[in-house]
Amino acid sequence: MVIKITHTISQPVIDGDSITTGKDTIINETAYDVNGNESAVTDGNGNVTT
């Protein structure tokens, strides 16, 4: 069971107070279980490691 998901964004597009994604942006997603342990990691290419 996934309890928490975090995202890490590398190379976001920053324009004034706005932060968006662009063609060079890389987003990694990490899912955590009920004990706070990493249960899955999705890299910027969509590859999932469990």
C-alpha cells in the first residue's frame, strides 16, 4: 500500500513566480509504504524500480 508519493523536478522552467515543466525537465517519482520505506521509484524515462 502506498502512503506517500514525492516528486523531484530537475531543470524546471522558472518565469517570475511561475514554475512549470519544459522539454528539458526531468521528473522522478518516489512512493513510500506505511513504514516510510521506498516502495517504488519512477525515473525520468518512466522506468519503475520496486
